[in-house]
Amino acid sequence: MDKRKELKKLLDKHQQGKSSNAEKNILSSWLHNLEKLTEGETVFKSNAEKEEYHSRIWSQIQGNISVRPKRLKMPSVLKYAAAVAVILIVFKMVAPPQINPLVARVDWDTIQSFQEMREVTLPDGSSVWLNTGTTICYASDFDNPRHRLVKLKEGEAVFDVTHDEDRPFYVQSSKIKVRVLGTRFMVTDYDELEEAKVTVERGKVQVNDKHHELAILTKGQAVQYNSLTKTVTNEKSHSWFDPENRSVLLDDCSFEEFAMRLHSSYDVEVKTMNSKVKNYRFTGEMYLDEPLDITLYKFCAIHSSEYSIEGKEVIIE
């Protein structure tokens, strides 16, 4: 498109209040390069046409500023540039501020446990026990005056939260968000499982998904949330990660959860070709310091199942 026609089109849109930010940026670019644009090439057919555009620009300015600045004698190019500059300034004055949510950058400290249990003390004095295969992170501004936030990226952790009424403590996982003031509770959320669980040992917590409140839990209560079916189950029985004894008490857990916990603790893949085994439920205490063979024998005996270990692979029949 001819530069003159393009400029006319942009000015028309600007006068009608229909120009986009990108088009205003083009006007700004022309402002800074106006002398080069008019040097050696024809942007306007005549000086009269340039003066006409100049008058149109000042007419727009009068619509935004009550007092028209005094016209100064200066070259047409400079007058035109000054006019465009005022239009852009007026636009910035009346346009709503553009807020970039990424400007306030927050750094995150990440803590991982692999085939070990690990205790972490947070800046506010709260303690977190990480089960094997667990990753958490917390913001570098953890001591901000509004709230305390920990992200459970994956795994299982027991939180013993320092009481602070003015700064609620949040644990956010991929499926749920837990809000507390001061309590001891556990959050379980593994990528391999559809369910996330919250278990309260003492105190009171609020459990939410991304949109709604799911449950209010007090001492001894637990809830399970299925992210696929969006169903909530209040559990009377529940598994509990016990860092002091370096163990996990499994209470009526599924084969998928049992296999996942063996993988997390012993770095093995657990498989079965038996459809009945896939429907088994498992109850018992799994000790981290216990050899894999003993753990398998103990849990497989519940259903009189047999197992075999081949390298990093466990087959349950």
C-alpha cells in the first residue's frame, strides 16, 4: 500500500477511536522516522496536502485538549512530527494502564526427595516431611504479609504448620488447594493417580479444587478427590505417611497406588497380567528401610499372590 494512503487510513481510524495498539505503534514509528520517510520519496502529493493532514491532526488534538497550543513557525515535517507526538501523548494519558502480570517475578525454591524421606523447615518455622519421590517448592517471598504458599509438585508430604492468623498457609497441588492457619495434615497427589487426598491429624483445613470448596476437615478426617470424575469421597479409613517411623500405613489402597509406592520407594516397575490382582486392595505398613523382598512377601500374602523380581521389574501373579 502507498505510504500516503496507509497513513491516511491510520489517521482516519485513530480519529474514529478504532485504531489498535499496534497501529498506534506504527504512528509512533513514523514519528521517529518521519524525516527519512519524506527524504528522497513522495509521501504527500504536495505541501498543501501535507498541511491538510497537519490540520486534521490538530483538529483531533482539539477534541482531547481544551486549549490549543500556539502555532509556531517551523518546517512542515517538524510541525507534523510534533502533532503526531501530542496525539500519542494524549493516547497514553487517556488509555487505561496496561498491567503486565509477569513484571512481578517470583522465584521458587525447589526441594526434592528421591528414595528417602526428608524433613524441611520453612522460613516461618513450619516443618514439612517429604515422602520418597516427592517434590515441593515455595516462593522466595514466603514471608510476605498476605499468605504462605507451598506447591506440592508431586508426591506426599506431612505439614506441621506454625499458627499465624494473619497469614493463611496454602498447599497447592495439581488437583487441589488446601488452606490452613495452623495444623498438622498430609497431602497426597501423585501424577500416576487420578485421586488426591488430604488427611488431618489435628486442627482444621479447607480443601478446594480450582473452582469450588470440596470439604472442611478436622482432626481425624480425610477426603479423596478424583480429578477425572470430579467426585469427592469422605474417607473413614486412610493411608498415613509416618516420617518418625519411616513408614507408610496403607489402608485399603488400590493396586495402582501400591505399585506407585513401590516404585517411589524401591525404584521398581510393578506389573501384573492378572485382572483379579488389578482389583485387589492392600492394607499394611510399608517400611522404607525394609528390603523389597520382605515388603512384597508381606503384602502379597494378603491375597495369597505370588511374585517374582527380575532386575527393576516386579511381576505379581
